[in-house]
Amino acid sequence: MNKPLSRRDFVRLSAVGAGVIALGGLGVRELIQAGAAREVSETRALLGTFISIKIIETEEAPAKAAIADSFAEIERLSAILSRHDPASELSILNRAGFIESASPELLGVVQKAGAFAEITGGAFDVSVLPLLDLYAMSFADGGSPPVERDIQAAREKVGHSLIEINGRRVSLAAPGMGITLDGIAKGFVVDQAAALLRARGLTQVLVEAGGDMALRGMREDGQPWKIGLTHPRAMAGYYEVFSTSNDCLATSGDYENAFTPDYSWHHIIDPRIGHSPREVASATVIGPDTTYADAMATAAMVLGVSDSLALFEKLPGVQALLIDKNMKSHVTSGFYNLARAAAS
């Protein structure tokens, strides 16, 4: 079971997207036109967003079977990692404060989250859920942010060091704590689905979940994918179109779930101070895998331009494009070595 998407959710996600949209590869387009291959794709609502799988393959039936199996795996992972599913392992952990026999997937994602928290100095922290819930409740009830007293009380329940792992037991040290994997689980399921498709021998593959994306195969035919980066303030069109042969990227933005029309308060909360960060409107990160890129895109929203770029310059295999609130872009030194500007 997943959180149902309302019509408003559907319109928002369809019109604005969550960051990046694959426009296709020239080599693939030529193959389709020549009749040597066809595109097989499917989109489903899972993990609170839309997940799309696209395969370019000569045989339609095996491609459809592979897509069905990939979605079955994504649904299995969602039943473990989704906080919107009351029966999931994550929901059980949040309600009880512990889980005795966590699955390898939950353990692995929580451990990765801890490593990302250390790398980012606490800017990425999956224990931020008490703050996120506080903001959502405050804006739903009164249309305004919570008072500072309540923010500070919620902050006492936040801290990745309070998540304890002992064997297969995961526990939350502070009463009232909760974990959200929204900033890492999408990237993880994208990686797992892409790995399943790769194991089937499929080489022309795109898996996308709310702006988190794994691309396969473009390097082999020399034709990179074109990626349209959603404009953070426009309901249609792209801020920039670039092409890349890199296979893992993720985007996070203040527009994905804003509490106020001016985007000053939104769903990304700085766990260190308890407020929405005010400098970055959108962060797109290319990383060694989609899980990594997902976490770093969220962290970049919190860290701001200077600290994010300084950090990413030190991390192997990580490049980024950040758009600030004035709609000015900032990139790491190697971003355009991987992502080349392309005509839209």
C-alpha cells in the first residue's frame, strides 16, 4: 500500500515533474525509425511519486516481462521502505521505535544514510521526520510555519547518531523519533530496478522516479541521452537541456512540495537548524549510483551553493548543477565534461 496520489498531486507531478525528464537518444530514435527496435515503457504511481521504466528492444514481449518484474521488485521494496505504507518495515520502526529483524534492504539503506550524514556534516539526515511532520501539520492547520519553541522541541528528536544498529536490530534512541527515507529510497529502488534489467541483458534502459534516474546503454552506441532540467519557477519548459552518457543522476527542488507560494517554506528542512534552506531552488547531482546522487541532491538543497560545490569537488564521481533562488546556475568544475549543453 502506498500513499494515494490525489488529482492535485497528479497535476503537480505531471506538469512540473521532479527535476529531470529524459528526451531520448539520437541513436535510439534512429533504431526505432529503421524498425530495428521499439520503445516499450510503463509508468506507475509508487513511493509517493511516478516511476517510469523505458526499454529500447527488438522484442516487445521480453521487454514487457522485464518491466513487469522490475515493478514487482519496486513494489516489494516499497513495502519495506515507504513511510506512507503503515505495514512497511519503516512504518513499524517509526511506530515502535525499534525493529528486531530488519530486512537487508532496510538495514542497507539506513546504513548508507548514516554514511551520507557523516559526509555532509548532518545536512542529509533521515531522522528529520519530526520536523517535517511539524511543518506539514502547522501549515495544514494555520497556513503558517510553526513557532520556534515547537521547532526546537522537534529538533531534540532529530540526529542520525540517535539511530542505533545492532545486528539486524534498528532502534531509535529518542522518544518520538521517526525516519523518512524520501531523500534516498527513490534512488535506491531505481538502482535495484536498473540492476535487474541489466542482469536480463537489456542494454537500452531508462528508469526514473520523481527526478532520480538511471540510464543504461548510451555509452555503448556513442549517443548520449538528452536531459531536460525542469525550470524551478515555470509550469512548462526546461531551465536547461543537456546531454549525458553518465548513468545516474537525481534532482531535488523547493518546488516539489512547497508550503508557501514564494517557496520560502517547503518540504526540505535543514535538520541542523529546523528551517527550510533559503538559497537553492534546485539541485541536480550526477553520482556513482542513483542512491548516492539522490542523497547528495537533498544535501545540496540544505548546504547551499558554496558549501555544496566545495564538498562535491572533493567527492569522486560527483558533479552538480545548482540553481539559486535568483535562477542563476552554479556548476562543479567537471559538470559539463559529463553533461554537455544541448539544443532543446
